[in-house]
Amino acid sequence: MSSSINQSTTTAAHSRVVVVVGSGLAGLCASSELVARGVPVHIVERQQKPGGNSIKASSGINGVPTRFQAQGSDTVAAFYNDTLRSAGASLSASKTEARQKLIAKLTTSSAEAINWLVDEKGIDLSHVAQLGGHSHPRTHRGAGPSPPGASIVLTLLKQLQASSLVTLQTDTTVTKILKSDGGEVVGVQVSQDGKPEKTIEGPVIFTAGGFAGDSSGLLAQYRPDLEGFPSTNEALPGSQALLTDLGAHLVDMEQVQVHPTGFVDPKEPFKRTKFLAAELLRGEGGILLRQGRRFINELRLRKQVTDAIVAQQPPNDLQPTKQWEIQIMLDEATYAVAKSHVDFYIWKGLMRKSTISELEHSDATLETIKEYAATVQGKQPDLFGRSSFGHWALQDPRPDSTVYVGTVTPVVHYTMGGAIFSPEAEVLDGGGNPIKGLWAAGESTGGIHGENRLGGSSLLECVVFGRVAGRNAAKFLGA
């Protein structure tokens, strides 16, 4: 089904249209910049509803320095170094300069991204948390019940709906990106509902996302070892071939983020598509338990937490879905600060309120929580090196103490690889030259995150490079 958004008196400054492939946050940010410059936009979305994976993002968006952080507590340099460290071995000598430029663009533009969303778009991002791999609290979300991804995406979408410059075509698949004889991208070919293919003319901004849901295609090609892992992504084919057909080159395609915490739904325990347990649950003080015992600093890099889980044989090795049984646990104070998230998870049946005595492995759990409480109070160092404990406040745990728990397992979540691109969001060919008339942003690109993406940097990359792509496409048209 197709829907069109066409509801304003805004006057077009240009007759040429820019085609935006994908309606996640990167595409919406690019479209916002184009509309602000009077450029008509045609957004093509293959799903029935807009928003992509961005609308599901639950932990927040990074930014440094912002008015919402403790003054003087964080710096762009610290954020840059955390991102560089997170990228790990992928930061090879041959690619260091290009990667560093992308990371520098991401981190130095982060405060501006927050300000743009708050001041120009009216989005609340006043609550700040520290996620895994970060040296400081810098991941922003709103104080209300709406998750940050939904708040940002729905706000931008609503504002774009008010513009006659915007056409949104859903349930439509781009089958080919078109080039002129001179090598310039000049439009896309699309199909919808089995109808004859049509052409939409104009330069292209590619924001179609990654391939974490392409279990039998690109994921199987680049990471066959992940066969059987559940995913937070719907089953969809990757679209990177649309770019390589134009001469674009790919990087880091084997770098796939397996997030350590996807909820196991007790109603459908082996369902392949899982709902993400937001990293902020751990950032705000939550802990992970295996048979009642902690086994890692919960705020280490996502890859490190996942590796610690999968190092053990999965208990259900006879099932087609490969998963583990890890318990995520919050005390009442941690619940209070993450209430909107946890209440939603409880409503979906993914978490529950309990006492310690009601839990399996209750004796080991009580002993573990006593140790953790002593660490939080500064009575002893943490056995796993954790130094930030969020809002955990349970100091004297007893069998009847209230906790909030859910079962989680590692899930394929995000693909760090994609098209090689420049800090100006230009898609590059094998010689490192921009492909004229083509820009990209978001998960469809590669080169920033390396072997691990920091929580909160996905939304940030969409805002930073989506806006850059939109501005440069407008400039390309003379706007």
C-alpha cells in the first residue's frame, strides 16, 4: 500500500526532486534539511510503515558537550577516544586516516545534533545515562514515557507531513539506482505490488539500513557462524548490492554487532525475532546473572559482554534458535528511573516484578546482590571492574526484597559494515572518488564503528550524516 504526504503551502524553490531511499532517522534528517532549503523530496520506503529500525531505538542518542550533562564532566576528545577504542582491530593502518576523519566528524558534530533536535525540532532529550564502553554519561533520552527513537522519528515525520515538498511512498522497493552515460546518479527504478516498474528521477540519498535481518543472504555470506542466532531485525534482504552495482565499495561487512541482551519471551521462547532489552537498563544500574551469579562488568563493550555469554555452551543446543539463559535484574531505584521502559516490558510479558526468594537460584542471587550492594556503597572493589552503578540503591538485600527481572540472550542487532563514504556523506568508488549525485548515511554505510558500535551512536550517526547528506544534495542542486 502506498501513502503520500502532501499537506502544506510551502513553496518549492527548485523543480528537481531528491530521492531519499529509506525512511529511518537518516532519511528523515536528510529530508528535513532538503525541505528547509525548498527542495522537493521523494522518500521511498519498502516497509508498509515509515521509521525503519530507528523508531525502535530505546537507549538514546550521544552528544558532547550538552547543557544536560554535568558541566565540565565530558569532552569531545573523550568521546572520540571511546569511539576509537570501541572500533578495535578494524582500525587498521591502511584505513586509519579515513576512519579517524569519520569518527571526528561524528563526535565533533554531536552537540550540534542534540541542539538541533531539542531547539529546532522540540524534542526532549534532558535525561542522560552512561552506557557500556563510554567513559562518561552522554547518552540522551527524554524524561517522558516515549522511547527516544520513537520520539525523534515521529516528531520529524510529523513535521515533514506538514510540507507539500514531501512525497512518501511506502511498500515500494528500489530495484535499481540509475546512472547517466556520464556516470552521474539520476534516479531510481521502483516496484510496488507487482505493478510495472517505474522510474523516479533525481539525485539519490541512500539511507536504506543494514543487513542484520538478511539471515539467508548477506549475513550468511559474511558471517555464517551466526546461523541460528535470533535477531532484533525483521527478515529483509540487504540492499548493499544497489550501491556496488554503481561502483561503490564496501568495508567491514564481516563486522556484525551481536547485542548481549534481547528478551526471551516466555510465551514464544524460541521465536527468531526478539525485542531488545535496552542497554540503559544496565547503564542505570542493572546487572546480568548466570544461575544467580554475575560474570562480567555489565558496562563493558557490547562485543565483550556478548563474548562472555556465548563462551558457554547454549543450554538449548538442540533447538534451531541458538540462545542462552541470562537474567537481567534491576532494583526498585533502577526501575524508577527506567520506569517507562520496564513498565512497557512488563506489559509485553518480557519482565516481571518479583522477590529474590521467588527466583530460581535464589540463594546464589541473594549472595550476589549482597556483594554488588557492598560494591555500590564503596565497601569493596567490584570483582569485574565496574565503576559506574547508575541509580542502584538496594543496600540491604533480603529474600523479600523487590527486584525486576527478565530473561535475555544475545541477538544479531546491527551491521557495522556498508558502503565506504566520506565525512561529507559522499559514496566513494574503488578509487576513493565520490560517485556524483549519490550520498548515503546511517547503517547502509561503513567505516565508523569498526568491530563494535557504542550504544547511542546509531541515532547520532543518522542525524549527523543524514543532515550532511541533505545539505550537500541541496547544494548540488544549487539550493
